[in-house]
Amino acid sequence: MRPFDHQTPANAHTAVHLAAAHPTAAFLAGGTNLVDHLKLGITHPDLLIDLSAATTAAITELDGRLLIGAGARNSDIAADHRVRTRYPALAEALLSGASGQLRNMATAGGNPLQRTRCAYFQDTTTPCNKRRPGSGCAALGGFTRGHAILGASDHCVATHPSDMAVALTALDATVHVLGPDGERTIPFVDLHRLPDDDPTRDTVLDHGDLITMIELPDSPIARQSRYRKVRDRASYAFALISVAAALEVTHGVITDARLAFGGVAHKPWRARAAEQILIGEPATDDTYRLAAETELANARTLDGLDGGNAFKVPLLIRTATAVLRQLAEEPR
Amino acid sequence: MAPAGYRRGVETAITTRVDGTTRTTRVDTRTTLLDLLRERLGNTSPKKGCDHGQCGACTVLLDGRRVLACLTLAVTTHDHDVTTADGLAPDGDLHPVQQAFLDNDAFQCGYCTPGQVCSAVGALAELAQGHPSHAGDITADPEPTRAEIAERMSGNLCRCGAYTNIITAVEQAARG
């Protein structure tokens, strides 16, 4: 690990200006991913900007919206009564991620910015276009069980690992960002990007941009939301696939829907095509299945030394169908 | 002369309360809390299993909440309170969770045990505060069932596979 300075600015503005003045600085929040990357040699910041005093951990309400401070811990967000009742998919997503210890460390601002757990990205002895542009992709032809089936490119087939981000994508959250040029908001669904020809960039944020808050809208449909995650063991594992969904059914007809998938792409995948199929149709398994199949019509699966990831397509169709059925049959 | 690009480590003084005693040390900013405890302060109760946040053997309580010492930089614990499994038994008086581990034979080699114990203390505090988990209904008050305990302790691996008795020990401690 290379040496670095450590500073703890007293507020977000100072933190952002400090970062802007140091091109190789990194923000430190919970540290659960960054400190590991320092050890693995994936990143080499010469300054860590400790956000413990610069961001708030408070969760507050404003006109029916919920504002989650970037410093709020995953465990505290999941325990918040407002989150559990008004945005249950978010609480479920948070609780399905990591372990009790890690959820006590990880923050609202840091969680969406965690990086892929692609084994080749994390192994500095292998080629990886995300870690070392132009070096190639060792995942292609390697072990691809955890890799993308939607929106991947020839340069990168990694998936985004966050559960929280999938729920935020489905529930129309907004990200508040403070950058060197001031404040702005970004719809959460637009925060992450596809790899295209530059997989080094996971999000649309630039150096020095700081997430200060995550905003959840006043959303009646969000009360009828769920998150389901499928993984290789019952707890403490990343998603093979996951589904965040919200459904509104009136007299047996779907009147509104929100759907997002995790574990399938370089970003949390908002399933807009599926939502269009769902709305106005009868709340039946046939509808749910058709919606999921439509969303996955352009899926491209990978071969791999471990058998590849083609299993994700039927698994995701069945899981999405099951979650939507549960929302319709067992309203919260 | 140092090679081009070489940079000396950056040192900083930190004061951390460890197991009730205030300790001031000069540490390299790269030092983890785990290495501070084990290598600088001589407290070897938190263990280095994976050193990457995957095994839970280094679990300690930071301001009363369970965290991984291997992914916590020591500089971030300045002015904070750290409790290790050692500190749970001042003067050798065992904490109820430690006694429950003994009573239920909840370990074999014992390497993961200090982390398991700290994690269990943290998990029981979270349960008492009504924190939900993946194992239960998120809108209901959680009960310390075996399924709840297994889920809440999933961040602590035991290569001996003593899980069955670990869950029983945590159940006993939960009953108080």
C-alpha cells in the first residue's frame, strides 16, 4: 500500500475543494470497499479525504420526501421506521447485502459507489479494462457466473454489486451531488453508466463530485414494494440476480409498476420495457412472465469455464414473476 | 537517495480508548485498526483471518457497534471507543456471551471466537434495539430465533464448523 495523507474536513464544501485540488485524492466514507482496494493495489490515492465530519448521517423528511444523509449507515437506514414502512424494498435490499458488521460501516453515499466484485478486476495480475484501460478483459472466456447479461460491451462484462442501488433505481430516488462547480441533482437511474468503451467509469460523477444526500420521493406505490435476491448461499454473498419491484393493482388490473434488476449489468437495471408491458394488463403470471421476457429479449449470455451465465435469464424471469405475484397477492 | 517516486509513510498521532484505557500512538496512516491493536498495542484478541472483510475474525465494537477492524483505518478511530473480546472480560469476569460460548462448547480451535463473541454482543444489541434482518418480517419486532441468529451472525465464518453450538450460545445469551 502506498503512503497517503489523511484529512478530515469539517464540511462538504471543504471536502470537495480539497478533492478538486488533489487529482489523486479519494473520499473515504465507510471504507469497506476502498480500504480493501488500497490493500489489493487497485487504487493509489495520495490523500484520503475522510467524510466523517463532512456528511450527515441524519434521515429527515421534507414535504413527504425522505432525505437520507450520505453518512447514514446501511444498518440505520434499514432500521428506520419510515424506510421500513414506506420504502420496504429499500430496507429489504439493504438487509440482504453484506454482513451485520459491514452494514454498520457502509454508508448511503458510499454504497452506490462501491465497485464491481469481478474477480479479474480485483486481481491485479490479470488483464482488466476497468482497472487498466486497454489491457483486455480476462473475464471473457474465464469464469463468468457472476457477469452481465444486459448492456455489456466487448471491453467489460462486469456487474454492479450493490443491492441498495437496485432498490433506489426502482423507487425513483434522486442523488444530491456537491461538485467543484456547485450543487446538482441526478436521478438515481442515471447515476451509473454502461461500460461502452470506457469501463473505468462506473458513474457519471467526475473527480471531486461528492454525494451529499439520497432523496426518496413521496411515493404511494413504494409502500407496495419488495426486494428479492438470489445468491449462491443464504446470506453474506453478492447477488447472482435480484429484483426490486413495486406494484399497484386495482380490481385485478395492474395500474402502476416499478421494476429493476440487479446482478445483470454494469449498472442497476431499470426494466422500463417490462413496466410498459405490465401497466394496464391483468395481474397474472402470464403478464409478469411476458414483461420479464420482454425486458430480457436482448440479453446476451456468456460462455465460461464455470458453465457461463446463461442460467441468469430463466432465473431472473422466474424470480421477477414470483416477486410481482407476491406483491399482487400479499399486499403489505 | 530514495528512488524516484518514493514517498515516506505519513505518520499521525491518534488517541483511541481501547477496552477502557486511553492509548495515544503515532501511526502510519495506512495502519488498520486491526494492526494497531495487534502489532502496536499488544491486544491479540481480534484475529487476522482474511484481512479483506470476508471472515469476521477481526470483529470489534467501535462506539458499541460491531465493525471489522481490518477494514477500519486506525486514523479514523481517533477520539473513539474500541472494545475487543478481551475488554469484554475486565479482570477475567466473563461477559454473558463469553460464558454462553463456554457453556455450549461453541468453538473448536477458537481462532474465530473473539470475533464471534464481539459480533454476538453487537448483534444482540441490534436485536434489542429492534433492528430488522433478512431472516424476518421487516415491519415486526425481531425475536432471537435460531434463523434470526444465523442470519445476523453470517458475517463470522468458522472453519471448524461450530455454527450449531454458536447459535445455541447466542440463544442462551439472548435469554439473558
